[in-house]
Amino acid sequence: MTIAYRPVDAAEPGQVEPRGVEPDGAEPGEPGSRAATLRVLRAPAAVDLVGAEAAAAALLTALGVDVSTESLRGTPGRMARAYAEMFAPQPFDLTTFPNDEGYDELVLARSIPVRSVCEHHLLPFVGIAHVGYLPGARIVGLSKLARVVDMFARRPQVQERLTQQVANWLRDNLSPRGVGVVVEAEHLCMTVRGVNAAGAATITSALHGHLRSDAAARAEFFALAVNGLAPSRS
């Protein structure tokens, strides 16, 4: 079977390679499996570690830091490698399975770690994401929800865009009846400089489908995501 790459969106870093659906009775990729996998790759970007190290040294020197000392001599290189690592998500297989039992309630992964970098100051923001969906014809391997968050977090970001990108990507690639994403994070650009608001947290959310249009479903999602408790249905 010929496989073609399909870009998700020009503004988003992931692209997806469909890998097919196998028959019943086997693991993904093995004869007899009904699991479908999508190979998720980030569009490649040229990384010049030598140039980045030189630029880091120039920045520190311009700020009055002496990088010739024994303890700081390797710092520009460490800076360059650290940012390269923070901006490089790992490819992964988005594995989905048929929803044979017709499960139609919320699936929610809470407290997924979020580690990203503010694109305005290049300082980290860290926190957690709660990602949920109402299944349609297929369900997704739960660990892949964390992989999707990581894919969009590993780049210069703003939290609002990150939240929306995760929700949009799951909507477009999983075709669920609804998607909800909540991100809560502490931004070092706000807590260690400027206003120095230590301990301040920022919360963002994005909803699609039934979780956006139905008030009861929306309330249940937020109650479970934020508090871990379902609202009363009486």
C-alpha cells in the first residue's frame, strides 16, 4: 500500500502518516489486528547546535556574564542542547481501536505533565493538562493523549494556542463526538521576573462537539477534569 504524508495544519507542527487497519485478533501491525495506527511526525527543522552555542555565548557575554571561567565555559553549549531538546518532540504511533461495546461516556486522562517554553521570553511554563473525549466509532490508546500534549508543548508556545491545538488535533484525527482540554500551568516569565507573582497559575480550556454544545456534558467534563468529581445528575 502506498503511504502519503498528510499535513494536519500549516500552523500546527504534527503531520500524520496513515498505516492502515488490520483484521481481528492481533496486536497493531500484526496479522489479525483491528487496531489502526497513525505515524505522527513533526515537520523536520534544521538545528545548528554550533551556531546556537555561539549565539548563547554572545548573549551571555552581552549581558555581562564571563563565560571564560571554568564553571561557565561549557554553559553556552549546555544552553543550546537544552533548548534543542525542549523543542524536539518524539515521533509516535497514534493507535486506535474499534469501539465494539459502544462506550459513549467520557474518557478522561487527568494530570498529564506539561512542559513548554513561553515564546515571548523563552522561559519555561510547567503544569498539567486534562484531556478528555467522547468516543465515536474508535477509541484511542490512553498514553497517546499524553503524546499529543507533548508534541504541541515542545516548541516556543503560548498556553492558549497549546490548549486549542491539542483539542483541534484530537477532533480532526480521532473523530470523537466531543473533545475537552484543560491546561493549568505556572509561567516563569510571570513568577520570576516582571510582576514576580510567585505561585500564580493560568488555566485555559478548549471544547469541541457535544462537550461544547451540551451544557450538562460540559459541566460533567469540567467537574471531572478540575475536581475529579462528577456533578449530581438528580
